[in-house]
Amino acid sequence: MESEETRDDKVAASQKAYWRANIRLLCVLMSIWFAVSFGAGIIFRDFLDQFSLGGYPLGFWFAQQGSIYVFLILIAIYVVAMHRIERKFDLDDDDDS
Amino acid sequence: METQTLIYIFVGLSFALYIAIAIWSRAGSTSEFYVAGGGVNPVVNGMATAADWMSAASFISMAGLIAFLGYDGSVYLMGWTGGYVLLALLLAPYLRKFGEFTVPDFIGTRYYSKAARVVAVICLIFISFTYIAGQMRGVGIVFSRFLDVPILWGVIIGMGIVFIYAVLGGMKGITYTQVAQYCVLIFAYMVPAFFISFLITGNPVPALGLGSEVNDGSGLFVLQKLDLVLTDLGFAAYTDGSKSTIDIFCITMALMVGTAGLPHVIVRFFTVPKASDARKSAGWALLFIALLYVTAGPVGAFARLNFIETVNEQSYDNAPEWFTNWEANDLIAWRDKNGDGRMQYRPGDAFEGAPVFSESGEGASGERVLENAATDNANEVYVDRDIMVLANPEIANLPGWVIALVAAGGLAAALSTAAGLLLVISSSVSHDLLKKTFRPGITEKGELRAARIAATAAIVVAGYLGIYPPGWVAQVVAFAFGLAAASLFPAIFMGIFSMRMNREGAIAGMVTGLVFTFLYIAWFKLWAPAANVEANWLLGISPEGIGVVGMVLNFAVAIGVAALTQAPPAEIRTLVNNIRVPRGAQTPHMH
């Protein structure tokens, strides 16, 4: 492992930019995570229940089905987007054993 | 073939499979014992994580809970899946990059403190033992009902199987048996669910079936019919909840964050080769888990509908066979309050407490006689929520092999989780307490032997808890999630995302979260259960959801204390910088 001192400023700057991009992505995905479960499934459930999806009241559907599907999609997006960010900053672990 | 013979064959075959895998994947080093050598494929690890995660509670109890809670049961569905988003996005890749063996390893190293490590070990052991007692109860129920052996022998057989593959194989043995157990349990869960969904709605996919019309010609959707039937009998509508919004919110949050803080789940992500694999693996784990979770809601709703239609107003003489079978196991009871020989199923408890049957004689219709004091409502039926999934195939009249499959699936779920928990307990003792705290000079061989002895001791304690379940076990499951949310999660999260968080802050935060949550739950669940009503709760939050408040306190105290004390040393900044970058993960045994 390289020590902090031997890294040049360029690497440190690119790490910083990488971390900022990561945090930005996290904020977007975590907002969606919160919106579908705590938002649609709990706080706004009564409002959404006036609509329906097949035989499901919509709020009930988000609470028992929809949020789980969205969680899966969120992780999938994160895996792909994070890989892209890491490659952009040349910090990926593709060649690690 | 007789259903009973089929059950013996299915359970026997599945056990033989687990033992064969255990012998094939024996662990030779501490790295193999703790983290399967760090070389597990992310898809395989995802499947093992799913089996590890889906316990007797998920397999046996959850759909039953949802059946009786309706909308309120959503807390389990969202809570126990949403935690994987937190794991994948916030914890797993960084902990894998850190590349050690255990959760206390991370906390002890990141906060440069043996005290922090020991606090983490205490949290871990408490959480894991609470959890394991529940698994043993599941094993006991399945054995006594399906295999006709006393609970004592059921638990001993179950422990013997776990002993073979957990003690010999360590994480390596557990991982590959869990893959087999996942296949058994998911198949066992889906087959009856497909049958029942098809019987009720004509659509075999349960998640779609619950949104379809009932095929009885009424033209009603399943949920409409269920709401109608329930409100007719005086129950709350299925799609309405009875818990307050803030309580639902906090319980869901506590379960999500607690899931992400459970040591036996986190440690699974130490077994993949690199950081990016940890993310993928969390995704696969959630996919495998979601298969069961999107099915559990429909199974609960169908079971409730089926139960009411086959039991309510039925005369006891014509009671279905499963009803009397479970009555013989003390999990169903009927008290003919109005003396009409028919079973009325209404809201409220039929009598006070859990059923106590008298040994002498039968009631007027041949039912078992109860010694409990009757309540004055119209309900005559007592049903333990835990039986819904196990009884479902019988309620729906499915063939014998489906029932046998469910018995094998229930055991797979309980055993896989028990093994995962035993492993984190034993590694925290041999690695964190011995190697890293009290006896740093111990050799690799000695550490491996200590790990095996600790696993054996943990199995004996778990078996004892299963045979003689202390009365408080069912009451304190909330502990596991609440404590994980209030203690471990914030410490790990800030260890990754905050450069400034230091030893003093992390320890103060963990202790505050732990003590607050422990006292709140213990007060309402153990010391003053009579006071456990909404009016007495802090902000209207039940003990199940209080872990969220503990978590907020943990964050607040930790940030406050860290701001007033010295920043962490330079090498910790280097460590944090290093774990934030995926490149350069090493296999754990190279340290």
C-alpha cells in the first residue's frame, strides 16, 4: 500500500473528485429509496390508496410490493453507475485478483 | 405414499446433502474458517446471504404475521429488504476493501481502540444470541409437528447437523451448505404459494394473484373480498392499518437500519474477492430474498382468506384434519362459548393468555378442554400466527409431497441462519477477544482450534435456549434490530463517511445508543409489560421502533463528542482514504 505522502497532488485531487461523484450518486439513490418506502408506502399511503393498480390500492402496493422492486433497481443502478465513476477516475478494481 | 414417510424422506435427504457438502468443504486456515478464504463468487455469496438472512422468522412466521396484521405487516416487508440498499450503497464495498475478518475488527481498527472493539463484541454477542434462540424455536416447532419427535430430540438433531458443518467447515462449509439450503427453502416456499394463488385467483404468480379477481364468480378483487369478509366479522379492513403512522415509520426504519447493522449479514460481504463484488453480491442477495418477500404478502392474504372460509361457522365435528392436528400441538384451540358446536372466528382473544389444556376428558364436541379463563367477546378460536405457512398446504388441501417439502424448507431456513450466527459468535470470541485483545501471541493453529471450541460452546448454549426457551425470548427479538440500528450501524457508517470521527466520539455514541435502546425495550418488554401501551411511549414510538431514536442519539452524541476531542491520528486518515477507493483489495489472510 502506498503511503499518503508519496501520492502526488493529482492523485489526491482525482480521489477527491471521485468521492464527490460517489456522494452525489448516493444522495440521488437514497432519496428515491426514502421516497418509495417511507414516502409512498407510509406517509402518503392514504392519498395514494385512492388510485389502484389492478386489485391493489396503490399505497398498499408500494408498501408490500413496489418498494421491494424499486430497491432492486436502485442497487442495480448503483452497481453500474459506480463502476463507470471508478473507471472515469481510474480507481476501479477490475484488474485486482 | 404416506405423507409422514415423504416427510422423513425429504428431511433425511436434505440433511444428507448438507453433511456431504460439509465434508467436501472442510476449512484448513483461519481465513477459510472466518471468511471462506475471501474467494466466493458474488452470485454464490448472494445466495448464501439470502439463506443466512431468511431465518425461521422469515420462512415460518412472517406470512402468518402479515396475515393477521394486514397493512401493518408491511413494516417487515419493507424493513427486511430496504436494509440491503443501505448495505450495498453505504457499507458492504468499503468493509470488503478494509479486508479483515469481523465487524469488531473494523470498529477496533478504525477507532484505534481495544475498548471500541470490546463494546462491538458485546453488541454482537447479545444480538446474535437473541436471534439464535428464535431459530431453535423454529426447529423445535417443525420437528414436533412434522417428524413426531419430542422437541428435545428435534433440537439435538438440528444442533448435531449444524455442529458438523459449522465446526468443521467454518465459513467455507457454511457458505456452500447455505447455497443448498437456499434452493430447498425457496422451492419449498414457492410451490405451495403458486398452488394456492392458482386455486384462489387462477393466476399462479402470487404477486400478480393478489392483484387479481377471486375466481368465485363474484367479480371482486382478492383484497376487496378480504376487506369485506373481515369488516363483516368486525375486524379492521386488511388494507387499513391500526398502528400510528409515526410508529410504522420508526419500526420500518429500525428494521432497515438494523438489517444493515447485523454482524452475521455484514460478515458475508467479507467473503467475496473485491469491493466491487461486494456491491454486486448485495444486489444478488436482495434479488434472492425478494423472491420470497414479494410472495410472503400474498401468501399471508390468501392464508387469512382460506382460514376464515374453512374455519368460521364450521361445526367442530367437520373441522378439517389440519385443525385438529395443530390443536394436538397446542397451537390452535377452540372454546365453544355459546355452546352451538360451531367455531366462531371474531376479533379479540378467545381467552386469556396462551392455551393451557386440561388433561382430563373432552368437550361436548370432542375438542380439547381449556383451563384458561374465557373472555367475554364472541371469538372462540385461538390460532398461533406461526403456523400459517406450515399449515397452508394442508389448509389448501395440497398433495403430501408439498407438505414434506415445506417441512424440509422450514428446517433449511432455521439451520442456515443458526449456522451463520454461530460463526460470527465464535469468530468474535477467537479472533476479537483472544487474538486481538487478550492473547495476541496465539498461533494460527491455536486460533483455529479456539474458533472451533467457541463454535461448539455456542451450539450448546443455543441448543439449551431451544430446549428450554426462556419466557422472554419472544419478547426481545426487537432487541436484535433495535440494538444493531442504535449501536453498530452508526459506528460503521461514520467510520467510512467521516474523516473527523474519532475514538472518543464513536465509543460515546455506541454506548449511548446501546444503553438508551436497551433500557427502553427492557422497561416495556421485561420490567413493566403492563405499561407497554401507546400512551406511555416516547413520541408514540413502540419498543420495536425505538432503535431509530437510539440511532439518532448515537449520531448526535458521537458528533458532539468528536468535535470537542482530538482528531484521529494521520494513519487513520490514510486508512479511511484507502477503504474509500476500491482498487487494491487484498485477500484477508495476506494481512
